[in-house]
Amino acid sequence: MDPVQALERIAYLLERSGAPTYRVRAFRGAAATVGALEPEELRRRANQSRLRDLPGVGAKTEEVVAQALAGGVPEYLSRLQEDAAPEAAGPLSGRAAEIRAALRGDCHTHSNWSDGGSPIHEMARAAHDMGHEYMVLTDHSPRLTVAHGLSPERLRDQLAVVAHLNEELSPFRILTGIEVDILVDGGLDQEDELLAALDVVVASVHSKLRMEAPEMTRRMVAAVANPHVDILGHCTGRLLPAAPQVTAGLRRGGGRPESTFDADAVFTACAQAGTAVEINSRPERLDPPMRLLRQALDAGCTVSIDTDA
Ligand SMILES: [Zn+2]
């Protein structure tokens, strides 16, 4: 098996299983390092057990490369493939299959420019390989420093990178975007001019999630009514408690309760402003919960089914 493909596949499966971002990045980094070597050089180093001298290559990645070069599927990769959720790998049926078939793209994704584990082109490739026609790149805004939110300057740089990538990837298209923080007063955490220039703006609450309901309602209504905002991201902010068998190494654990707000007021404002309510499909989020999703549909909202990958 090609060692670079093995490392990239491992990174992909780790990312999909919700593994911590640093582990995903470790394998992506190793794939880049190994991919930059001439094949003979790679074999020579592998034979001399000198792969670990390379930056970003540790014991685990060395083992993966050696086993791939030996012609097999590396053990670590087969284990991850076995553990991959069967329902995610298997074919869908009925209504679920219809909805999946109708999905042409993804309006909420993160790259390693903010807190994602993978570079933009890898995200685009994964979206393309899933049959999508487009992907909206929505890295975080400046205030979310823990997630390396993009300053206006970095976002401008990113727009140039995306424009360049789109030339290579056509007809697949990366749409420009942001997951912008909804500030405490309902304002948005990015320059107006930039927000206006982006294809898609997802607005989400990431701070002060325990605000009193009336305040939170005002905050969210102001944001969804903002003409720059297209989608309200993960509206309750809840995190589901992890099933015990998948808790190891994951951030969640105990979960997080829903924020409280007047859902009627927020969804009515969404419907009036034409702001879609996101169905956030991250396994630990599944946000909004079903009862609120019904309420959003009753209020006449459109929805956007996103991975937040
Ligand atoms: Zn978010």
C-alpha cells in the first residue's frame, strides 16, 4: 500500500471518529513529510529504521510506513477501518437515502487555518469524494482564540488561497465563508466589509452560553436578523454525553446542556430574515434537538444540513 495514502487515510478516519485534532494533524504532517521524499530515499530510510529522524515522524507513523512499504495494509489502519461506525459506512435507505441524495454540499467546515485537523485542499477532496459539488469553508472568527480564529488579515489571505484552489478543483467549488461568533450584544465578530464579501456566513454562539433566556433571545434574534448572516449555527450549543465506548481521547465526556432562549422568537426571526437554521450533524452535537427542529420547520424556517467537520 502507498505509505502516504495510508497516513492520509488514518488522518481522515481519526478526524471522522472525533479524535483530538493534534492526532489528526500528526498524521497529516507525517504524510506531507513522507510524500516529499523520493521513493528510493523513503525505502532506504525505512530499511535503516531512520524514518524517525524526519520531522513529524514518530514511532507510530514509522510503523505505518514500514508496514505499508512491506505491501500490506498497516495494522493501525485496519483497526481504525474496523472501528469506523458501520452505519456511517453502510448504504442508507428510505427517506434518509433521499435526503442524502439531495445534499449537494456542506455549508459548515473547518480547516487547519482555525481548529480543523486538515488543510483546505484535503477538506475539499473529501467533500468531492463524497459526491458533493461544493463546500463552504467556515473557519472561526478572531474572538475564538482557542480555535485560532482568523483575523481580518488572515481571512483575506485565505480568500486568495481559496480562489487559487478553485482554479485547480473546478468544477468542484469551495465557497468562501466564516463561522462568525455571535457577540454578547448580538453583534458579529468580523469586519462588515469582509462579511459582505463572503459567500456564506454561519453565525454561532460560542461564549456565555448560560445567559438568561431573555438576553440570549435578544442576542440571537439580533444576529439572525443581520443581513450578512445566512445560517444560524448549532443553535442550542448542547454537547451530548459521549457513549462510554467512544469517550477515550475525546473532548466531550459529560456533555453540555442546551442554552435557553425563546425558540419561537428566534425561529420566527430566522424565517423572516431568510436565515436558515443549521442541522449540525456532528455526532456529539445533533443540534437542534428534534423538538426544536420541528418547531423551526413549523415556523417556516429553511434548514441547512451541515457536518461542521
Ligand atoms: Zn461552532
